[in-house]
Amino acid sequence: MKTPNVENIVVDEVHQRTFVVMARRLLTDGELYSAIRVALMKRGGKALEKGERLVITSAAV
């Protein structure tokens, strides 16, 4: 399996959070938000702190 090498970056300017989704290719908006939503649910629904950066490795896409 190839290692993820594309950083798909989403910045939430209102809450000052950054999400980085590592994948094999550039993801669509829907794929990005789905990956972020799943990662947040795996954290127990806890929101990120102000200024926090969450790096997600997406193997499903």
C-alpha cells in the first residue's frame, strides 16, 4: 500500500483550528468533511482547543 503523501488542509478561521487530512490524492470537499467528522467522532466528539491542529490519515479514500 502506498503511503499517504498529499496534505489536504482545511482551516476553520472562526474557531482557529486546522485540520490536515493526509491521503493518496487531493480530496473533494465532501470527502474532507466526512474524514474530519469521523475523526472528531473517534475523539469522543470533543472539540479541538483554540489554535489546535488535527492531523488525520485517511486510508479509506
